[in-house]
Amino acid sequence: MTILKEIAESIEASTGVDGSFSTSMERVFLLRSSQPTGPIYTVYEPSICFVAQGRKLVESGCYRLIYGAGAALAVASPLPVTGQVIEASRNAPFLGVRIELDLDLLRGFHSLTPRKARRNHAASGLTTFRPSQRLENTIHRLLRLLDNPEEMKVLGPLAELEILYHMATNSSPALGQLAVPDTATARTAWAAHYLRVHWREAEALSTVSERLQMTERSLKTNFVALTGHEPAGYQKHLRLQEARRLLSLGAPLLAAAASTGFANARTFQAEYESTFHASPAVDAARLRQLFPAELEE
């Protein structure tokens, strides 16, 4: 049996039904879907997303990536994304694992990261790659630990460190550069994190430029390279996703619009329909009826 098949069987054994599942390890999540899904709008944290079976489409701004069994997605910054399972069936469900990355631990590998072409221009923060056999083995060991909480306490952090080592040194240029504080990638990732935390504040972009001592033009160029979005568009997507969450919980349209910083209901509805391809009322009603795999994060 191949290691990929063993990883798929481990995920299936830990899920068995469609949905997104947290695990006994804080930053490890499992995903199963027995049919293709519609678009799923969410925010990815810095992470790797490995597919053991099926195929998935992920979009963030100008980036559009498809990856399938045996491939993984590397995410180097908080990103508002659209994800969609595009290959799955009852006999061969989509099976995946998402491992969020501890950036403080990742920075511990800064002296080991490749030294070339990493200073002045931000790398793409959303890329696909083929994990090495050693990285696949580590992912498999981590999944097997989920059934043994006592071993997980001791061996889980070691497996996490090994995954971070592979990502920093071999698998992802952006994550390797992220480990070094003075790179354009690391500085731009800080900007993305700041804008995410302060998404309600219109002056956040100028504040970021001043703190990083970057011109707004330079910040914009690097921001698009890292996230696929211009900074203003990034903030708008975060605001819309929060509004969508509020609407799905039953908030009135005007309240959701006002609490997420939209000046009036007409502007809010136009932006909402442009992003989510449905009116706020129709989309909120649909969200409440989705099957679990379509509520991924």
C-alpha cells in the first residue's frame, strides 16, 4: 500500500462522514466530502493543505490553483479565499488535511532557509507543491498520532517541527522567506496580519506603510504578489466575509452592513452580490441549509 493510500485511509477512519473536523491537535483539521461542493468562502491561516484523494480549486484574488491527490497547498499569509471541491464521489470521497503553521516556530529555522532572491520582492503566498516522501511520511505519522492522545502530547510537537522544517527549507519559497524578519515577504505578511486585525479601520493602510517605511506603491506591489489582492480589496473581502457570517447567524441586513463599515445598504448589496454571486438574503438562507462539508472553516 502506498503512503498516499495510507494517509487517505487514516483520514477516512477519523471522519467517515462529510464535514470539516478539528482534532486532538490544535492546528490539525480533517476534511471529507463525498460530492463536489459549491464555492466555499473563508479565510485561510498560514498553513499547508494536503490532498490525499480527490481534487480542489482555491482562488485568492488573482491566484487560481487546482491541486489533487498527492499535492499540497502552501499558504504563507492570512488569505480570504474561495475553495471548492471539484472531484469527489461516494466511492472516492475528497479527503484532505490542513495543518496550520506556528510562525514563531517557523522563524526558528531562519538560518537554514535558502539565501537567494529573498530580500526585495515578496514571494507568492499561495502556491502548490508536491511534498517529498519524507514530508508525506511525517504527515502520516502525525495522523496516526490522533488516535493516541498520550503519544500526541509528546510526539505531536516533534512531528509539527519536522513539517515546519520541510516547509522552511525545501517546499515553499514564501514560507522560507517568512522565517527571516527583514525580507519583503515577512514584512508584507506582517502588513496582511495587521490589516486583518484592523479591517474596520480605513486608515490602516497608511499606518502599515509608515510602520514598514515602505511607499504605498511598493506595499501594494508586494501585497498583490503575496496575497493576490490589493490591500483595499483584501480589507473589503474581510469585511464582506464578516458580514456574511453575521447574516448567516440571523443579523438584519442593515445591521450587518453598518457593523462591517459599509456606508449604505445599496453599496453593501452591490459589493456582496459581486463577491458571493447572490443577494445577501438569498445567500444567508442558503448558508443555513448547507451540508457540513460546505462549511469548511
